[in-house]
Amino acid sequence: MSANHLLSHAIDLDNQDVLKAYRNLFVIKDPSLIYLDGNSLGRLPVKTIAHMNTTIQEQWGERLIRSWNEGWYQQSMRLGKKIAQIIGAHPEEVIVSDSTSVNLYKIAYGALKMMEGRSEIVSDDMNFPSDLYVLQGLIKQFGNRHTLRLHKSADGISADMTELVRIIKRKTALVSLSHVAFKSSYMYDMERVTELAHMQGALILWDLSHSVGAVPISLRKANADLAVGSTYKYLNGGPGSPAFLFVRKDLQEKMENPIQGWFGEKSPFEFNLHYRQSGGIRKFLTGTPPVVSISGLEPSLDMVLDAGIGAIREKSMAQSDYLITLADEWLFKQGFRLGSPEFSEKRGSHISIKHAEAYRICRALIDPEVGERVVIPDFREPNNIRLGITPLYTTFQEIYLAMEKLRLIMEEKIYERYPRTRDKVT
Ligand SMILES: *Cc1c(COP(=O)(O)O)cnc(C)c1O
């Protein structure tokens, strides 16, 4: 297909886009900057600025400590209810608190404690390293009584269900997986894997960090036990915005929070000297929540709910397919290969492309001196370029222009001008 034809196709798709108005609801100071890293840090919604300003100036500045009774105390639960709608959970099953890693620690601990007697934890080698670190740390804490069994992906892109069937056994206490893999974007069949775990009597914990806000999720329909997820990626909560955790209702009474603090106590303001765990999901809180950070999440959650996850997913699939069409035309003959599943039903909302010179190619993409536009992707060791698509603000034309810049960098070997030494944050 000719470049002109591919571009006019993008223009048509942007014109027909039912979500196109949402782009205007984000701060986009430089429209020529193509941001394909919303899967690491989502853009800033315009409304978030005023919303956080209210939290600071009025609630903190004027109402001072009275604000605790005027909304702050309920904030973790109130926003948890909104997230519950996005992940197909009941409102009293989700809470906003801490980081994803800390939440994973808390509920994986609770799961291992509940499943005492079982000696294995199953995960995979595509999982986010922090998740594996947490599990490794827990094993030490439980006195090295568990083994971490990693399903090894044959191609680094997809999981193999028959292999998973083989390693999930009666000994398995917990299966802990990322719903969408952070590098390859591979998406597990949540219902199927949950059922596999349950058939062996194991608990399952889904990390939704790379799927929440990007793909439809129904924890209830899948009958999932536990979940955690990040809010600063597709949920645009801002740098370091607190994560969420989900514990299915019937497990809440049985599970313990290993970090007992006053916010998870039955009645914190009685200042009882002995901890009595609170009922319900609130027991998974520990200390005072980061009120200002959490407030930054709300306008974006409202926007995702308003747009509807179905429409977001549909656009995301069309955009990722379009991106792959361009890669097919221009990049795969230049030493690139696809690092994500070929079919959109099997992946989340980012695409990985692999090249031996991926790092230097990323440097050239970001460089304003190359081509007409700055393109921000992200690089993941050793050879992945991740191109994140956030349907609420990414346009088809941006995808075209980003891929055109990649083509230029490859055809003219522009990446050779850059050093191979890595920056601290890549
Ligand atoms: C982004 C991400 C995290 C982030 O963890 P934090 O503790 O919030 O830094 C964890 N797990 C996965 C799968 C992620 O993608």
C-alpha cells in the first residue's frame, strides 16, 4: 500500500472515531509531540489540575483537619468503588492504597497464610520483576517453605496453556500472573487460567497494571480471587498515584493483612492498644492514605467510565492493528520483528517491536533534531521498543507519523549517531 493511502486511511479513521473528543480533555501543550508511553505514565487530564487544586487549597488550606470527616477518610473506598466498575468487581471489593508492589505483598501474604500446607507459587518469566521480587521475599519470610515455579515462555511473547496446566498442581498455593505482560503485551485468558487454578484448589492473583483502563475485565465473571493494579498507566492517575487491590468478598474475612496499622483497625479513632482487624476490604489499609495523590485519580476514572471500556478497547484494537500494518510495510524488512502476539484479541494496548539496535533507535525517536516530530516510546531491555496506545488521546495519524519517523531512522541509519550507554530511567 502506498504511504499516501496509509495516511489517508488514518485520517478517515480519526474522523470516524467515536472517542475523538476525549483528546481535548487532556493537557497537550505541544501537539507535535507524539506520546506513546501512556502505558508507563498516562497523560494529565485537564480536570485533574483544578481537582487537585481544590484538594490542596480548599480542603487542606481552608478546611484543614475537618476535611477528614468531609471526604478524606472515605476516599480510598469511594475511589475503589469507581475502579470496581472498571474491573468488574463489587463495590465493596476494591480499595485504593499504597503501591502495586506493596498491595501485592499484602494480599499474596494473606493468600499464602490461608493456603498453609501447600508449597508452590506459580508465575511466569514474563511477569513484571517487582512482582517476582515480592514473591521471592515472601518465600524467605515464610521460612523457605515454598518454591517459585516460573512458566517459561518459549518465545518470550506468549504463554503456553498446556505448560501452565502441567505446573499448576495440588501443591500450588497461589498462581500470581500479570493479566497483560508488560513487555510483550500478551493477554492471558483470565477465565480459563482462573479455572485452571481453582481446579487444583489454588488461589489466583491477577496483576492488572497493564490491562486496567485498556481492556474489559470482569473479575466477578472469571471468579478471580485476588487482584492488584497500577493507576498511573492507562488510568492516568499521575506519577506514583496509589494502586488498588481487590479481594473477593468471601475471602475478606479469611485473609489477614500482614501490615497491621491503624487504618485497617476496626475503629482507628478509639486508639485501642490492641489491634482488632476491621471487617471488609478496609482491613487491607495500613497507614494514612496519600490524600493528595489519590485525589488526582478521580477525574481520570470518571473519564474512563464515561467513555466506556468497550469503546476504548475497540479503538485500541483497531489502532494496534493499524500500527502492525505499518510495521509490516516498513519495518519488518529492516531487521525488526514483532514482539507481541499477532492477533489483537491476544494482546493488551501496547505493541512491542524488537530490534538489536532498539536502544539507539529509541534515542533517535526522542531526538527533536531527527524528522519533524518528537516521538516518545519506551525501551525495555534488551531489545524492545514499546509503543503504548491510549485510545482516549492517541490518534491514528500520530501512529502513522511515529512509524514514519521510525522508517526514516532505519532507512538512513540515523540511530548509528547515538551511543549505546543507557540513561538511568529508560
Ligand atoms: C507498573 C507495574 C507495577 C508497578 O508497581 P509499583 O509498585 O506501583 O511501582 C507492578 N506490576 C506490574 C505488572 C506493572 O506493570
